[in-house]
Amino acid sequence: MAPSTRWVGESRDGLRRLVSGRFSRYTSLSLITVPVGYGLLLLARSIWDVNAGLLNLVVGTVITPPSFWLYRRFVWHERTGKGLLAEMFAFWQLVMVGALASGALIAIADAWFGARGLALVAAGLLGQLGLFIGRYIWLDRVTFSSPEA
């Protein structure tokens, strides 16, 4: 028996609400995790005189486990059947893509201009801006997708 148009439309509306809710939670959580990451970067930069682009990769690795748990808990609740380590590794890979993109601009700002503080943060945010939506789509459709999806 074929589903009625009413059910199909309701199903699409439910999916649309679910995705918009996820994206809102993803965005809200990013307003916490991104400043924490850059705060750690600035703290590490004040302690070690290493190129900030390289430190950005280290900070990205350090914040991956707590960030993963937060996004997993508050944005993508469903179990995927892929296993926790596989999900965390995929999440870390995305963190590294963002860290490489932002790290390249941070490294340039640091090496060429001797950037400090907010200038490093601005360079990093510029590098991550274009990846923000792409990262969400990848996390939603690949990393945290369930086998039925």
C-alpha cells in the first residue's frame, strides 16, 4: 500500500525540522568550542614560541575528544552502529581539515606579520569560515549517519 501524500509531506517536514534543529545546535555548540580552541591556542602561543599554525594542529588534536563528546551528545544523539572509535576518528579528521585550513592562514599571519592575539584568531576564523557548512553536512551525512539513512 503506497503512503498517502499527507504522510510523505509530514515526513519531509519532520526531517526538515530535525535537520534545522541539528544545525542550530551545531552552530550554538560551535559558539562554545571555537572560542575555547582559540583560547587554548593563544595560551599555548604565550607559553611556547612555536609557529602558531603548528600549534593550531596540536590544539585541534587536544580538543578533539571533548568536542566530539559534546557534538555527539547534544547534536547527533542517534547511534550509528559504526562504533565510537570510528566516529571519533572521522570527527578528528574533520577537525584536522579545519585546523589545516585555519592553520595555513595562522602560520602565514604569524610568519609574515608577527601576528599575535586577535590577529591570529581572525586569520584562523577566516580559514574555517568556508568549511563550517561543509563540515556540518559531512558530520550529518557521513560521520553520524545511521545505517538506515
